[in-house]
Amino acid sequence: MLCIKKVREEKGVSLYWLAKTTGLAYRNLWDIERGADCKVSTLTIIAKALNVSIQKLFK
């Protein structure tokens, strides 16, 4: 299970900031944080923006 929201909140960044930084749609990120499926390439983009490894995005 992904824990992107937890990592994002630990970093003190908003979902809006993450959307602007990654170029991903706010709604897509919102869905991913709530359990929607996503590609590894999308996780790579999110991890890079949050300055963490992909593994950190998983529980």
C-alpha cells in the first residue's frame, strides 16, 4: 500500500504544490493517495519531487 500522503505531509508540502512540481494533475494525485493504481514512472516522478526513494512511498 502506498503512503504518499504521509510522506508528503511529513515533508510539509501540499497536494497542490506536488501537482505543480510534478506536472501531474491534482485529481490524479488525489486519487493515487487514496489507493488508485498508478505506473512506476508516476511513482518515480512523485518520489523525485519529494526527494525520497520509491521504497519510502510504500508502507
